[in-house]
Amino acid sequence: MPSKTAKPDVAATVSKAASAKPAAKPAAKAPVAAAPKAAAKPEVKPVAAKPAAAPKVEEPKKAVTQRQGFKANEFVVYPAHGVGQILAIEEQEIAGAKLELFVINFIKDKMTLRVPTAKVANVGMRKLSDPALVKKALETLKGRARVKRTMWSRRAQEYEAKINSGDIVAIAEVVRDLYRSDSQPEQSYSERQLYEAALDRLSREIAVVQQVTETEAIKEVEGQLAKSPRRGAKADAEGEADADGDADGDSDDTVTDEAA
């Protein structure tokens, strides 16, 4: 019988081959970064509270006492209203713009008026008349009345314009022309109104300039008027005829002045 060939032990052969190879080195592990230590919290020391700063107080603006030659507490003449006193010079904001104003008080009229300081020349505001001009106005009262033979409506406009002009001599002329003595015909209502308005403007300024009461000033004015030449009966008759003509609308427009 043929002899059986012995089969090599496969397991042994593989084992030997495996042992013949050098053992593989284990893979090097990546170094693990050490976790950063938590930073130590700085010790918070209590801070002493600072005292609260005192609020800034704006310095008050210096009060303006003089502008355009006028000063506070001074008496002035405002043509449309007569004598008034400047109470203050103040600044106001109007429509986003700052405006400087004279605050003028008219005691008798119980009225306060605010006038822009830049507009005083335009409105004709002026200082009180000096004593020499007051004397001239008083002398005017002693003159003869000059009445124009025109329609009363036209004369009334002229008288009113003189009163509102602020000119003390022109105002005295209105008082002189509209004055009626006891022996003369009474004034009409409109004449009386204009006369009293002119007398009021004139006496108030005289009172302030001479530092007397208004009553005393009126007496002085009336004393001067009493010295004026009285108009004769002819002139009075003409005046009455003129008044009648005005009522009818047929007045003569011829301008004539009575002889001084």
C-alpha cells in the first residue's frame, strides 16, 4: 500500500509565520491637552459711593437796564397812548427768534404794552419834552383859535392825527382850537371827545415833567386857555353855520384861518 504522506500542520505553519514577523507597535496616542484651569475671580472690594454732584445752577442773566437811549423806570411818550413808564427791558422768544422788548405800563389806562427795542424809532416813541418845550406848548394855548372852514369830518381827522403824533405843541393846538368858554356855544359830542383826548395827553405830560398832579396840570392848562382872546359873535355864528353845513353835507371846503 502506498504510504500516506503526512500533511503539514497548517495551523502550526501559520503560527510560526506570525511569530516570525515583528509585533506591530501600538499607535501612539495624541497627547491630550490639559483642560485650562478656571481663572480665579478677582476679589471685588466694595467702593465707597461718591457723593452726588450738585446740579449746575445757571447764573441768572444780567438784567438789561438801557436800550436805544431809554432805560427802565423812565417815563416816555408813546404817540398812540400818551405817557407811560418803562417797567423793564426783557427778552422773549417768539417764533424761534429772540426778541428784546420794552415793557411799558400806562397806569391810567390800566394797560401794559410790549414794544420791540429795535422798533422804537418806527413807532415814534420819545422821551418826555424838556421844560422849554412844555413852556412853548403852554404859550400856544394863549393864542387865538384857528378853525378851518372845512367839513368837520376832515377837521376831525386832522385833529386826531395831531393828537396821535406825540408832538406836545401840536396837541396844545388841538386843545386851543376845540376849547369853548362859558360864553361860547357848547361843543358837539365828537368835538368834546377830541378835546378831552387832547387835554388828557397834554396834561399828563405836563404833570410828569413838572412833577405835579394831573389835576394841577389841568388847572394850569385851563388857566392859559382863559387868557386866550375870545372869538367874537361873528366867528361863533360862522362856526354854527359850518356845523349845519357839515350836517347837510354842503360845507364849503375853502380853508381860511382866523387872524391871529
